Amino acid sequence: MSQFLLQKENSTELQLFEHINEFAFKKNNSIRLNSFNENCSDCLRLYYIIEGKFDWKINRENYTLYPNDLVIILPGQELIAEKGYLEIGSLYWLKIYLNIQHNGNKNALGIWSSISAPEYISIKKIIFLNNVPVLSRLTDAASIFSQLRNEIFGQEIGYVTRVNQLLDELIILITRKVTQQSICQRDFPQAFLKLENELRKDLSHHWTVEEMAAIVGLGTTAFSDKVKNFTGFTPINYLINIRISEAIKLLKKPGENVTDIALDTGFYSSQHFATTFKKLTGYTPSHFRKKNI
Amino acid sequence: MASKKNCIITIEIGTNAVRVVAFDLTGTTIASMKGSYPTFHSQPDYSEQDPEQIFITMLYVLKNLLIEHIHPHKIKVESICFSASMHSVLAIDKRGNPLGNAVIWADNRAKKEAEKLKNSPQSKIIYSATGTPMHPMSPLFKIAWFRHNDKERFKQASKFIQLKTYIIQQLTGEYLIDHSLASATGLLNIHKIKWESEALAYAGINSGMLADLVPIFESAGKLKKAYQNSLGIHADTKLIVGSSDGCLATLGAGVKDGCKATITIEDSGAVRIMGNKVLNDKKQRFFNYLLTENCYVSGGPTNSGGVIFEWFTKQFGDFKNPFDMEYTMKELFAVAAKVNAGSDGLIFLPYLLGERAPIWDANARGVYFGININHERQHFIRAIIEGILFEIYSIGKTLEEHCKINSLSINGSFASIPLCAQIIADIFNKPVSISQHNYSVGLGAYLLSATEMGIFTNLEEAAKSIVLPEQYFPKNNLHDIYMRHFDIFEKLSVKLKDDFVDVVKLQ
């Protein structure tokens, strides 16, 4: 297998893929100093090791990489080869832009991708929240990389579609692996506590069951059953508990505007907040506030 | 059937969840529901809970239970009785708003404060007055910790209350603490039933900064209008302050006579007896909590309950499905049942979380002892279970220095597993009965409410109404085998004290 380097600016092969910044396969047979300068910090960078052993520093932490490891560098993160040069071995890399927006839809991955907007929100949450820089023994990724290469160079009919499909596939594969690797699927209370912390960190977000299930790494049905069994509530009702209890704390502070409180704690509107709050406590939020300040 | 029915509702504010149970007047469960809330560990020794989340969860569960099981059948709620975990502390400001989260029993931040008092001559006086062992779990030390380490919160605090006090205050507007929970604060003189001035001085507060002391039967006040409406409960429904989970679990297990001990094992565990005498242990190994005047629940708590077996399951269990703890544990138990008593000489000290009674050593750590080349996976599994139960026995054995125990009543999800119940009977060499009721705390609260209503003339009679049909008896000569293992277990717990200190330094 021979080396190649496709770059957005120089390679006609990438003309039809404005979301791909770079795609390369490198066989490094000898050590050259200063041969590894990594920039492009606004891309998602993926490196897949085929041969060799590499010592890299990712976001100031040291990692030793072996064949079949996939390295994920998030936009803004730093990657440095520890010795200042690329070690002997061979690897693929791929740099893609995540934030090419079309028609102002921030939540979509880009017009090229067929991943739906809600699924992409979950995917982004999982990849960014967990921040797992190395996925080990990800052999499935090898075939995706080699298919990508064949499609891009072969340019047979339908190759544009196939390349984009393969990118989607790779992103989904990574997401699933990240969940499995970051959550020990033995300790539900622990996984649930992690979810609870994520919910509280971003309470104004309108969480869906799919997103919550993704954090625990379960399908929605299994997730809902587990949550019901463990907490006594459906996932959405458990979330309402958190929303209301945080809202109560804010209502007890003078000066916070009730509409802001409603939105900050994840209700759709002050009306939605008032109805939910009253149903549970018997008080409207403003009445509750009067009683407590 | 008559359309007019009545019920008693009990609300248990536990460590992981609130459990609401509705009983008919004869003590049969009509319905039960739970709602869980998290414990936050922002630092290694910290265990905190959000009072607002607990309040909202309680309200939500209570409301669901009423809507689904009570109102549709036109059942009248006669009374609502509260119970809660012991030792929580919540600072509130002048307006009654929480200053941060509540610090719960498992929180160990006050280690130094407890150690300091334990090593002072005051220790003896305060222990015999309050009956609470010198341990960071005790609110006495938690408040002292605030005083020295969180001066801002201490200064702003107008009161230091318990989670149950907060819940009741939200519902009725009154700040109340029952004698039982108060007796677990380390601040109450259990003989005079008054706040103990020496202890208050150590904590740096006055009695005005605590809730009002009331007997367990006392009314918790009138439910606020808004909650009457949202819950659909009549204004004349009695709210009863109730007691602590530990005291009520003992009452609910039908123990009201000095010769019977209750063993409770959930995540953690305890061995308790009930009687009219305070155990003034020279080594300060036992708690003495007050149920009512002249009625004390005494005993020792352990950290090493089901949570230790759960830890083992998580690490070494054979999980077929994600998160399927229950099935995996069951399998391990089936394997353990086939191993000889004593695990062929493999001994396990279960002190993964340090230990309270009887050794009261926060530095204690887990040990497998006596491993030989023939020991297999199944021996390690059984040794874990036996280690947990040896620890329970060592509490029971020290209790017997003060009183004779003839029989045992056990409850809690771990203790009630048949293999555990049988091993308990064999180790103790005493007959064991299991409470067939899943909610012994709730049942205790029911007995309390029913006594308040006049259904029973007193708690003694109420406790006698509990029938415990399921029995386990000690099997031939297994006791002797266990005792030969226990001797080593007991010796190791003491012998390793200095080594525990050394190993903790590495952790």
C-alpha cells in the first residue's frame, strides 16, 4: 500500500468534499527531525495506526499508541509527538470540519451528512463530553479507512455518496465506541450519577430520552426501564425533578427574573414552568417566591 | 366491601431514595412507591444531598401514590408519618433557605473534629450523656467542622437542622425534631431528653440554633393549603413527626424485648437491641438512640454490608447483560452455596470502607487471608459473604457482653437472602426469623401511627403484632467450624491496626 497525501488546497480529489481538510496515509521508514507538525486546530482530526508504536502528547497527556488504535483530536486540542518527530510506522489520518453550516442550521453536521440533526446533537454531546482521545483495538475503522481511499481514488459512479456515507459510518462507530469505553456497563448507579451531573451542567438544554440514553450507553427502551427501576421515575420525570428543584433554589434568591429561571432550568416558557410547578407544589412560581423571600 | 376505607401513609427519607408506603389500618400494604435522589461527592470525604431535590422527589412520589392508588378508591388518609436516615446536617439562613447541600451520615469530613474529642477527657462525659459514639457521622462534629472550616456558612447559619426537619418545615412551616433523630445528633442528653450543653459548646452553637424537640408521636403541624390542594388531602389529616429509620426498622422487626436482636443488612448494616437501659460501653462501641422515654435502641453500625458484595460483583461478576447486577449477584450466590462453610480456610476482612462497630477504625482495609493453591473462584465468593457476616457477628458478640441474646430477627435486602440468613443462624448458633415485609422501616412507622391512633395501646403491644413465620435454625456443628474461622478473623482485625495505617498512607 503506497503513501498519499490529499489536501484541500492542492488536491483535486477533494474538490467535491469541502468538509474534508486532509486525508492521508503515511509510511514512515526513517526518522526525520521536525517532521511532525500538526496544526488545523478547527478540524476534528482522526489518526489510525496501522504499524509501529507512537508516543504522543494529546492535550498535555502522554499516550503510547499501538496498531489498530484510533486517536481522536477534538477541535482546539493539541497534539504533539513527544520526541519532536514522527516515529517509524504507518498510519492514516483524516481531518474534517464539523461546523460547516448550511441554511443556518447549527445542529446539523453539514449538508453532506445524512446524520439527522437530533442524532448529531447526541453524537456531539457524547464525543465532546467524554473526551476519550484514544480508542483501542478499533479494527472496524481500518476497513472504513481503506474503503475511503478506494472510493476517493477510484472515483467510480456514486463515489461522492459513498465517501460521505463512509464518513457518517466512521463518526457513528467512534461515538458508539466512546460510550462503551467511557462507561463501565456494570455499575448503573455510577453511570446514572454521571448522567445526573451532565443534566445539571446543561439544564437549559431540552434533553431528549435519546440523548440521555446515549450518555449511559443504552438503547432508549432498556434505558427507560433501568431508570424507572432505579429511580422510580421515567427519565423525563426524573429530569423534571431536577429542573424544579433547581428552579426552587433560584426562586428563593431575590432578583432573578421568573422567565429567566424558567428558561435556565430547561422549561420551554414561563407558562410551561408555571403549569408544571403548580401541578407539583400547588403554588405558582411567583406565589412560591412571595412566600419564601 | 365497604366503600369507606382508611389508610396510614409512611414516608421514609432514606439514603438513596424516598419510599412512600400506604397501609390499611390492619398493617397490610396497599401500595408503595419510591423515588431516588443522588449523593454528591465533590471531594473524597464528602457525601452531600440536595434538600430541594429530596423535597420535590418526596412530593412527586407522594402525589403519584395518592393519585394512582388512594384517591381512585376513595380511601381516606388518616395520618402521614415520617422517618429518615440519621445524622444529616443542613445549615439554613434567617429566612429558612438552605445554605448549600445537606451533609449526610456517610460524610467523613469531620474526622479531625471527632478524633480530637475522642482523645480528650470530655469524651467520656459526652458519650455517656449523648449515647452517640465519637465518629465523624455525628452532627456534633459536622457542625464543629463548619465552625472551623466553613466560617462563612457558619456565620450565616441561623439553624442547623436535619433533612427530615427541612421536609416537614416545607410542608407545615414548623421546625421540629423528634427525640429519636435528635438522639443521633451527638447533641442530646438521652437521660434528661434535653440538649447537652457540653456538646453544644463543642459544636459552637446554642440550643436556639436547633429545631424544637418533640416526642415521636407529636403532630408535625398542619399541612399548608397549597399542598392540601395539590395532593388532594384533607386539612384534618394528621402529620406525625415520627422517628429515625434505625429505630423504626427495629420496631418494625417486632423487637421490643431485650433478648431479641435485630440484624439489618442493606448497603451497610447494624445489629440492634431494644430495651429500657442505656449500654454505657467503656470502649464507646455502641450507640444508644431513644425511641420513646425509657426505651432505647442500642447497637452497632457497620459500613461493610451489601455494598461490599456489590463491589465484588462489579469487579468479578460475569455480566451477561449491561448493568444486570441482580442476575449477576444471584449467580454468584448460587456458586457460593456449593462451597463448604468456612470457604476451606479462606478468610476475608470486609473493611473496604473502613469500619465503624465494633473496631471503629476508619483506616481498616480489606484483606483475603489464608489463600492456598487449591482455592478457586468460588472460595473467594463465599469468603466475601462470610466476611460480611463475621463482621455482623463481631458486633453481636460484643453486644452480648452487655445483655443476653436468645434469638434474632433479620431484615434488609442483603440479610434476607436465604444463604445469608442460614449462615447467620449457623454463625450465631441461634434461631433466625425473617421479616417477610419488604419495608420494615415503613412498617415501624405504621406501628407508631397506629399506636398514636389508639389501635394499639402502646408500642410494646404494637411490636407484638408482628408475626415472623419464616425461620432458619442452626445446622449441626457448623457453628464450631465458623467459630474456628471467626477466631482468626477477629484476631486479624485487631492485629493489623498499625499495618492498616501504613497501607492507607499509600492510597
